[in-house]
Amino acid sequence: MAPAAVVVKRGSVYLTRETCERYFPGLESVILLRRDNNLVIMPVRHAAAGGHLLKLRNSAGDRVVNAADFFRQNGIEDTVELHFQAFWCATRVGLEARDVFLQT
């Protein structure tokens, strides 16, 4: 499967409509996890499970996840902008971007 372009800026994760349709179809929230130096974006199937909202960003259907606290706790300040490729990881059941937390 092709990699997904992911952007982190101003404490938020920006995902394209295509990425959300491919990996998070019909979902309204995700969980962000740090695994070593990797960022894992996992789908949340039930709202009661919590997570971060996948908010609609524009009329094109792109989404944004506001998670400034998560990134600050992991050493990525609001002024940092990161662009990276994420791949679906079957063992983690989510999109995984490698070495995100080494880029700061």
C-alpha cells in the first residue's frame, strides 16, 4: 500500500481526505501513541474508547487532529512543523511513521 503523507504543525496532525478514507473510513476519532521514536495513529471504533477527534478541516474533506498536549509531552513544540510518510502497520493496527520523535 502507498505511504500516507502526514504533517504535524501547531500541535496538530493533518491528514488528507484520501488517507482518512483509506485507513479510517467512517471514523471520527483516533488514538496517538508514541512507540520508541515512532508515531502511531490508531483508529478508534467506539466513541466511548476516547481518543482525539478527526475534525473536518476543509470542504475537500481533509482532517485535523488537535493534539498539542501529546506532542509537547513528547518534546515537539507548537513551533515545529514536520512532514513525514506513514505506513499501515498490521501488528500495531495503525498508521506508523518512523523516527518522528528524532526529528525535533
